[in-house]
Amino acid sequence: MAQLLPAKVVCITGASRGIGRATALEVAKQGATGLILHYFGDEETTEEIHSLKRDLERFYPVCKVIAIPGDIAKRETSLQIVEEGAAEFARIAVANQMKEQIPQGGAIVTVSSISALVGGGYQCHYTPTKAALLSLMQSCAIALGKYNIRCNAVLPGTIATDINKEDLADQAKRDYTIKRTVLGRLGAPEDVAGPITFLASDLARYVTGASLLVDGGLFVNLQ
């Protein structure tokens, strides 16, 4: 089977666990030859990123990996990702680099949420941030389209990761969520990694400004 990302360089923020980790493994499986993995840099995420690098080296030895720690909200972390990525691979999946490289172009995929489309009485701090990510991709798609840079978002439903582990430990909540989901199960990080990889690939070369629900049918199930 043909690989979706042959000889591509991919940058993943928050790569040490969950959806980020699953995506790193999937893009390597699909032929990426360069991976820039960002992680927070505390003791726990450092061990996680070392484990991920070992798995990548074992299963996908042709994929070269660099890992960069830091708070992604800080400018210096973003600059370090760009500088080290460009030094290692001569190109990197950020807009300024994709604009200047030959051939011009690339893909940006952000992980938003089903919460970008619906409200939540206990999520007033959360849902606006996910809606903002979706809006950001729509505006970036317009601004960057002339450089052949595509910008899209995936909108996961309930994915079993560390962020909701305690919440889903409540069996009643877990059962209710599964019942609401058309496919009858919670999502796994690997369920999101596939759509991210598709949107980053040339199969989606005419897709930009789009949002892709990855929710097992949760959003459409109102009854």
C-alpha cells in the first residue's frame, strides 16, 4: 500500500502522549522521514518522549527524530522549534518556512474539538478556546492559500486520554457517553491520528479551511 507522507517533514506539538504520540507513530508509518517532536519538558513528559523515540527508532528507523522541550505558549519555544527544525531538515512545517521552500506549500492541521460546535454549562473556560482554533484555521486558510499552504482542523469527540481519565472513571458518565456515540465506543488516540495524517497528505490537496468531526457520530445523535 502506498504511503501517504513519503519523505515529508512533520512537526507535532504536544507529542509525548495521547493524540500527539499516536500521530507521531502514524506519520512515521506513512513514510515521513523527519519528525520534530515538541514536549513540555518536565520529568514525566521527558520520559514519555524518550519512550516514543525508542519506538520510532525500532519500528521506523529511516525516520529521523529531534525532540524539543518547552512551554509552547512562550515565543522562545516556538523559535527554538523553527531554528532547530530548519537546521536539521532544511525545512519545517511552519508557515514562514513553507512559504519560502521549494516547492512552496504544506499543510497545517490543528486539533480542535467537538466543543467548538456546542456549548457546555461547565465548559465556559474550554469551549471558546476550541472554537478559536477552528476560526484560526479558517482565517489562516484564506491568508495562506496563495502560498499553497492548507489549513484544516480535526474536531475529536470523546477520546480516552489522560485529560479525561478521571472523568471517565465515573462508570455512569462513561456509559452515558458511549450510549450517545453512534459507533458505541469511546475514541482512541489512533482514531484521530489517521484523519490528521489524511489532512496533512496530498490526498487532501484540495481541502483547506475545513473541519473534520472525529467523534464516532456523537454530534449527530440528538435523540
